[in-house]
Amino acid sequence: MEAESTTEKKDPVDDGTLYLAAGGGLTAVAVAGVAASTVCPVCVVGAPLLVGYGLYKKYRHRSP
């Protein structure tokens, strides 16, 4: 009977979904702001960054 290793290889956590959700929420805030005739500079820059980084993390989690 083999003893189990205490240092098992763990899979990296897929936190890409968190960034995608945050980017989606920030996009919703930006769209609501545009509907109210205002522009949020943080939303304009942050939303694509969060969505892009979330997609990157999802891609990196899938490929070995």
C-alpha cells in the first residue's frame, strides 16, 4: 500500500469568471451613464480591461 503524498498537485483556481462578471457589471454602469448623457472615464477604461483580463484568465486556465 502506497502512502499518499502530502504535497499533491493542485489545479490553479479559475478566477476568470470573477473578472468577467466585474467587467460586465462595470459595462452596465457605463451604459446606464451613457443613457443619462454622462461618461465615466473609469468605466470606459476599466470595463474592457476587466473583460479582457477575464478572458485571458479563462484561456490560460483551459490550456495546459
